[in-house]
Amino acid sequence: MDELLHLFITDEYRVVQRAAWPIGLLAETQPQLLQKHLPLLVSLLRKPGLHNAVRRNITRILQYLQIPEELKGEVMDACFSFICDVQEKAAVKAFSLTILEQLSKEYPEILPEIITVIEERWEYETAAFHSRARKILKKNKKQSI
């Protein structure tokens, strides 16, 4: 597992891509195998110059893992930054919305902020963002846009 993660965080795009697939599968099927590596993965989210493929796959992975209390604030902050960033890729935003929705179950006070960002960004965002956002709005009995 350590070797696979090392490949995942390398600077070579193709290597990262190939390592991301089995890591993503593990996150979905056996998340406990990645749990101890969460501090590393979360610390990479804000790393300057991080390849988008790594950020995209880390946010995808975080959807499936139990985020420890000490990392929740950092994850929440990163996800809010991603969904507000006009330059961020659609997949990272979509995964970030899902992560924030999951965190809102424990921290309901962030839900109004999530909904506000969705409403403010709606006309500028992609179908992937709209799909995730609709689900959040629907679950929270808010009229879809």
C-alpha cells in the first residue's frame, strides 16, 4: 500500500493516473486500508502545484473514508475553497460537494453556506456540479434551481 501511495503522489501524470484507479477501488471497497494514510492525503490537498489528477482523486477517495475529527476542519476548508474557485475542475467540485454534504450531517451549521455557494455559482457551473447540487438541495427540502 505504501508503494502504491508513493506512485500516486509522484509528479508523473501517467503514473498518478494508473495508481489512482486501484486506490479509488480500495477506497470504495476496503476504505480501512487507506484510513491510516488520510493525514498524508489531506495534507496534499492544498499543496501548491499539485497536479489536478491527484487533487481530483484525493477528493474522490475522501467521499468513501471516515474522516478523523482532527482532519475535518482542514478537509472542510479545502472543499469550500474548491467549490468557490472558478479555476477548479468540475470533478473536484462535484466530489467536494459530496464531502461537504456528508460533513454537514455532523456540522449542520455549514449547510446554509453550502446552499449559498450552490446558488451563487449555479449559472457558472457544469452539469456535474448541477447534478450533485440538485441532490443536496432536494435532500434539504430546498427548491431546485
